[in-house]
Amino acid sequence: MQSAIQSLAALSIAPSSSITHRAATTFENWRETLSSVDPAPKSFELLKTLVYKPKTAKTKTPVPVVVIAREQTQASGSVVGKSLNLKELRPANNELLNEFFSISDKESLSPFVLNSTTYPKVLTVVDASIESSSSLFAVRANSSSETVFLSGKDVIAYLKALETDTVKIETLEFTEGGALSTSAPPVKEEKEDARIEGAVQIAVGVKKEVDFAAWYTNVLLKADMLDYYSVSGCYILKPWSFSIWEAIQEWFNTEIKKLGVQNAYFPMFISQKVLEREKDHIEGFSPEVAWVTRAGSSDLEEPIAVRPTSETAMYPYYAKWIKSYRDLPLKLNQWNNVVRWEFKNPQPFLRTREFLWQEGHTAHLTAAEADKEVLDILELYRQVFEDLLAVPVIPGIKSEKEKFAGASYTTTVEGFVPTTGRGIQGATSHCLGQNFSRPEMFNIAVEDPMRPQEKLYVHQNSWGLSTRTIGVMVMVHGDNQGLVLPPRVSSVQVVVVPCGIKGGTTDAQRTEINSKCEELARNLAAGGIRAKADLREGYTPGYKFNDWEQKGVPLRLEIGPKDIEKNQTLAVRRDTGEKAAVPLDGLVTSVSSLLTTIQADMYTKARDTYFSRLREITRWEDVVPTLDAKCVVVLPWCEREACEDDIKDRSARASGPTDERAPSAGAKSLCIPFDQSRWTPIEPGKTKCPACGHDAKRWSMFGRSY
């Protein structure tokens, strides 16, 4: 703080006041902290400092954009970028903040990161209304635990003192519909304001249906599911999200062990020679493979890859371990991380450079055994999505073009995100056939038990499910209040909140209410329900309601003096907001039943929405309008790769604007559903593919996808 005050003093500016307080990592924490600390003013407005990184050529150094705006100002990267004609402004990571400003986290950002050294290296953007505002502004003093209070004129005076003849402040007039620059032409197309009125009090602050990308990120951060890491494209999974992955692990582990699968672990490093043994297989991963080339100051004799998947790491040892048909089947699974160095837009859980998954690798004596296991595993994946996460999926087979590199065929469960109208691959189970066991590959062979003089090359499968499941669940169920968790995977299923404690409440009454909350939580826990009593001091019931709502806890129980008198509690559902009084007698049974209902209702709602967006299309001219209506195209398809490429290219050229960060506007093949009974039966020789006119074979799903 002292350096900030000295910088102001050099300009003859004296803060109204300055205080040191506990670290505040969010705007809500900051406001609440300042309101309870002396000598903070009674009335003030928070000033936010944001740093964005524009898209640049790989050879150029990025010029950060520093935005200084009022608390309520909509200053998202898309709004500021359009006003300044800059492409793809994204929040700066900690690495960039440290490089330019010598700070390690965004919570320490303030106007004081700008000084005579840093100011010429960045583009500074200021909310034009700050200077004329009569508000007193709370400004971080380069720390999340130090704040100074300044007038708007003093803030602008500090910034203008840094201007040079060639580097000036860019002033933007932020309006309700977005940001308009005084030096750039207005944005022609006005979009609906994504902000939610009163967002300073609620969870997300951005409408899911208007700015889905910003909404998704805000939900994950507000729900305390993750944090950004110093390496771009990598994220920290905090306990609130990792507990969901643990729930999936626990269930899936139990089920695969019933099938005779054992867990093992293989190293994450793969030699270049081994990785490149299967050229066709690695070709699809090669742009994303991360290589280790140095150890300390020495170059490695041979680069070592960090696994993008483990076929080539595991199968040389399968060849070593499988000596007889009696060693079959060999069924191993590992829970591990993989690295795929994505260069596209990273999205937490969906597209990250490192992610967690399970990968099963099995070897069988016969093709029939392998085929059966492929579908057994796919059924387990369906249950993970539908029974645990309440997310509907459609099982099917991938087209030849979309199948896993090196597989004979790939089966999949395909999900759908209604808000964007995009399909999303949930999990895949691959039949590899004998492609990896051949002599020129890994030579995994046994003596044929029916013809002892002949070799039999084993039949193999691989299958995987990743933390992408969490992202799909968030996208499908979340709302404008935040996360909505299905009870089966929520680490806290019920939160009990004391209410009705006011200024006149006696210590004895307060103790009675809190004790009752603790008692309810204990009883629920004893009945197998994951329950928690929120007895935090210094937080209002309203704050607690919002806190648990944005975290998605399925059920809230409220207990106050009148509830104790009536021997009841008020139950509030997170998924619907419905409230109902529930007697305390038999509460465990009532709550258990209600959680089961919530789980079922969440699935039914999502399923009905998904199925309503599956549109049977038999004319090409209906394809793009159906995609633009945020639906999945289901068409009778010839299953030719040339036609598949043509569908993607033609639909992309004809498509209108789609959501930001979307990978493609074209329709790709999602899957060929196993259940074809939903649609009009295909007549061989009569039903034609609407894209090319060839004979159709099966109904296939095409759509925009993640």
C-alpha cells in the first residue's frame, strides 16, 4: 500500500482513507470485508481492474489490454474487443500478469500496476463515467488485502499523469447495450444485454442464453469448482468439482471390476520409437503431442513424449505378458492424466491441455468376446451420464471418418447442450480388432487352442471416460443462478440454514436454532444423506442461500423459531425453486424421497429437451435452418466419407453466425444411433440421402459440436 500512497502523493493526491484487511478474492468478499472494517466510508463503489490478452500472431508479443471500470460496468473481453477492433480478447493468465506487472494473481490487480515502466507496454482503457462520477471508489492497492478510497477525478488524474505524447488512455463510454468507444465506430448490431439485473447480489451475473461462454466460466468460478493455473490451458480442479469425479470413479470402478477388469498404472512417458510404431494411430494425435527434449542443461538423446493416450505405452507389455490363450482375457484399466497440447480455444473440462480420465485396454481370444465388451462398457458410460449426472445421451456408432484412429469401429454416447444447440461426445468404447496385435505392430499372439500349430492374434478393445463429463453436466443443468447438481454426485446433498435470527434474538434462542440445525444434519448423515449445517457467523441467511445456490446443492432446509414451534422445516429445491414445509418427524425418509425425485426430474427435463431437438430431415434445404434453430439434424444417410465431408463444408458455408468460441459452424457426423425405431423406416433402394442422392443406409445424427 505504501508504494501506491507514495505514487499518489507525488501528484499531490491524498486518499480519503486507506485500510488493511483480510484478503478478499471476490468482489462479494471485498465489499463485505470493507463494510465491516473501520475506517471504511459508509458509501462507496468498487473499482475493478481487468487485464485481457488479444489474439496475436505466434511471432508477436501480446500487448495486454488493461481495463479500469466501475463495479457494475459490463466490460467483458468481447465487448471491449469489439469497441477497439481487437480480436478474441481473453482474460490474461497469471503468467502474463507476472511478466508485465510482477504480480501473481488477478486479485491483486489495480490501477497502480500501471506506472512509468508498465504503462507504455500496454493499452489502457478507462470507463469514461469514472471521472464525472460523484462516487467514492474503493481501489485495491496492488494487494487483495489493502484498499484505498479515491474520487473518480483522482483516479483519472493518476492515470493521465502516465500519458506520453505517443501513448494515451483509451476512453470508452459503457452503455447498457455494451461498450462504445469515443474513438471507434459504434458496433452496428446491438445484442441483448447479457448482464443480470442486481448481479452484485447473485451468483453469476451473466445470462446463460445470451453469453453462454462467459456464463459457463462464471458458473465454474462462482461455484468454486476450479481455478486458473500458471500454464495456459491447464486448470486446478478444486474439491467441489473433484468430488464429482470421485463419485464417478467409485461407481465405475465397482462396475468394471464386476466385468473382471483390474486397475493398473503405466508411466506417463513414451519413447519416440514406440509412439511412432503405429503411424496411422498416432497421426491423429501428432499435432497435440507434448515432447520432453531436455533434462536440466542436457539435451536428451531421444525425445520422450508425454502420453496423449496409452495404447503404444501398454501394448508392448501385453505382448510380453500374454504367452498363452490361458492368459486371456487380459483386462486392465488405469485412472490417469493425459496431455494433448491443444492450440484451439481452451474451455475448462471440455478442451484442456491436461485432463483426467480412465482408459481401459483389454485383450480377448475371440472377436465375439471383444464385441460384447465394447457394448457392455458403452452401457456403463450411458449409466454414468443418465443415472449419475442426469444427462441424457444417445448410444451409437461413429462414422468411418470419425472413428478412433486404429480402431475397427468406435461406439459412443452423444450428449447435447440445448443452449448452444451443439452436440458433445460423452465417452467412447472402441473395438481395435487385431490392428494392434499384428506382427508388424506389437505382435500379441497366442497358440490357437483349436489349431495348436497356428498363431492367433488377440482381439483388443480400448475405452475411455474423462472429466469432460463434469463440463457437460454443468452446461446441461446450470441456470442463471449458477450450478445445479444432481443429488447422486453432489458432495453436499442437503444444506441446513438457520433463519429468523434477528437483532432481538437472545443468545438462548440463537443456540437453540443452531443446535436444531446441527441435529438435523447429523440425523440426515446417519441416514446416509450427505448433509451440512451452515452455522457460519457474520453471514446473513440470504448470503448463505445464494452461496449454496450458486454451488448447486440440490436441497436447502431452513430452520427458524416458528419452524421449531411447528416441528417442521422449509425445504427448497435447487432445480425448480419449489418450497414446501416438511415435518421433522420422518425427515430422513422424506428428504431421501425428495432427492430421488429431484434426480429423476432433472433427467426427465433434460431428456425431453434433447429429444425435442432431434429433427428428422429429408430435404437438404432444411439442414442449415434446423442447425440455426439449435437442433440436431437426423437424416437418412448413405454413410460415404465424401458425402460426410460435403455436408460439413456446405453447411458451414451456408450457416449464419454462431456462438463465440465455436469450433465450427458446419455440421459433422455425431453418430449413427443404435436405436433406429424412432424414425421412419428406411426403404432399401427408395430412401435417398438428402445430401447426395445416393441410397440411404441408416438414420444418422449431424450437428454442430464441441
